[in-house]
Amino acid sequence: MNLMEIGEFAFIENLRKKYQPNDLDILKGIGDDTAVFLKENDTALLLTTDMFIENIHFRISDISPEDLGFKSLSVNLSDIAAMGGIPKNVFVSLAIPEKISYEFINNFYRGMDELIKQFNLSLIGGDTNFSRNDFVINIVITGVAKKDEILYRDGAKVKDKILVTGYLGDSSCGLDVCNGKLKFNSNYEKYFRNALIRPKPQINEGKIIAESKIANSMIDLSDGIASDLRHICLQSGVGAVIFENLIPYSDFMKDISRSKNVSALDYALYGGEDYCLLVTVSPECKNELYDVFSSKINTPLFEIGEIVKGDNIEIVLNSGERKVISKMGFQHF
Ligand code: ADP
Ligand code: MG
């Protein structure tokens, strides 16, 4: 059978069912943003890995080596943020084709160094290989968290409010700019391209939400709401309704969707790589979360919908029409 017919979601779900952890120290195996292991009484170790493949995730012509280093580490850090953890140690494995120079690799590490410094990380290992054609990067990152503060994908409850910690869609618009599908003036192109190649891992945001102990579930938005909210819903056994008029967009995005033939909504739902966080919180605790957030950090929180009974994800469009979102966000197959 072709993997396309199964789809990435079902493929991973099958693996999750088959490989249930058999060690009591494993608090979470397959199925969340990171695996979680019990470390000491009340602390847990987080571990996640992601691959970054030339011509699948990036094109050498679109991104500088520094930005590539920054982004490959940033997207891994985002998964630690999604659990509410603090990142600690990094392993970097590379498959390097002949066309990649030593200077390129040095600059690639320089980009990672920005984040290593910012989050006080230790790079403690990896692997180096030759590749015939494409540059392949694999990063493993560990983190720590208090066991009872970790936020999983499976904790969403009916009536929870769905909040996101940033504007949506800018990064996937940046991809269309890089692909030459969209042309704007240079300020706009720079803004969208920057959203794509320099995502900021929301470690502090994730930590503040987790420490508050009032949220019920969390995920980072890597594949678009249509996919990432679906992860929350499937794992929590709930449905969701979101409202088109509540989806937050940057001024740049609002501007281009008025003047160009661009669907900001499609970018937000199906685009991905926003790397902000999606959180669910009970209606009673929502204001408390807003207060905690605004007293500790300068990042906005936006309510976009709520968790409901059932298993559908629906959107109420500005026209008033209510539609089931059946299409997925980004999937590899
Ligand atoms: P994210 O987008 O947050 O990085 P993924 O969709 O990549 O999450 O992965 C979801 C879950 O599936 C994670 O627990 C991940 O470790 C697991 N996973 C993904 N691919 C595989 C695989 N080939 N084998 C085992 N587990 C996998
Ligand atoms: Mg994730």
C-alpha cells in the first residue's frame, strides 16, 4: 500500500497504538510534541527530534546558512515550548553533500549559536555523514519540566476556550514569497520571509502557561490549525469550533489580503510553520490566564474558538456559514 493512502496522521497513530511504552518511567511515548520520561520525584525529562531536509523543508537558494542553523534548532525548541519545558541539551546530526563548504557549515553553526546562547543550551553530540545530493539535518533536543506542569495534547475539555499566542499565516505567506508565487514591495517581502526563516521559539510563553497550572492542553502550531487543532481534538476525544473573525493576523497580512488575491484564512488553517502555541483553557480560568500572561510577557493571546462535544472541527465564516474543516494542514504524505 502507498503511504499516501494511509496519510501521515494515521501512520503515526498506528505506530502509537503498536508501540505503547512498557516502562513506567515513560510518561508519554509517541503522540505528543515531545516524549516525556520521569526523572526524579517531580521532574521530567523531555526529548524530541526533527529532521530538516533540503528541497523538502528548505532550498539552499532561499535561506542563508546562519538562518538555516537558526531555524533547524528553533523548530525543535518549539516542541519543548509546547510542553511548557525548559530546553537543555542538543545533538546535531548532519548528512553533508559535496556542494556544502566548510564556511557554510561554520555559518550554519553560528546561526544555531544564537539560540544556544539565548537559552543557555549545551551542544553535547551528534553525527556527521556524507550525502550524495541533499543536505539533511537532524536535531535531537532534551528539556526539563515539572511533572505536574507539563501540558499534553490530550487534556482539552468541552467548553475550553482555544487561544493562540501569535499572528497566524505569515510564515506560509513567506514560503509563497520565496517560491516566487507572490510579489510585494521589499518591506513586505522581508517581513514575510523573515517569519518563515527566523521563527522565534516561544519557550518563555510555554513556561508561563505551564506554570500557571490553569491550561488544559497545548501544542505548537507547526502544520496549520487544521492539523494541529486536530491533534488536540483527536487525542482529547473532543471537537472544536473556531471563528474566522477571531483569527489574528499581522497588519502586513491584513493589508495584503485586502489588496492582493491572498487568502489569509487558508494560510492560517493549512499553511503552518507559525511556531506560536495553541492552548486550551476552561472559560472560568481564561481571564486569569490573560492576566498572568500580560503581567509576565509582551506576547499577545488571542481567543479563536472553543472546544465542543463530538469529533469535528468547524469554522464559522464571516458570512455566517458554518463549515466542517475536513482538509488537513501540512502533511508529508
Ligand atoms: P511535531 O510536529 O510536533 O514535531 P510530529 O507530527 O512530527 O510532531 O510527531 C508526532 C509524534 O509522532 C511525536 O511523538 C513523534 O515522536 C512521533 N513520530 C513521528 N514519526 C515517527 C516515527 N517514524 N516513528 C516513531 N514515532 C514517530
Ligand atoms: Mg510540535
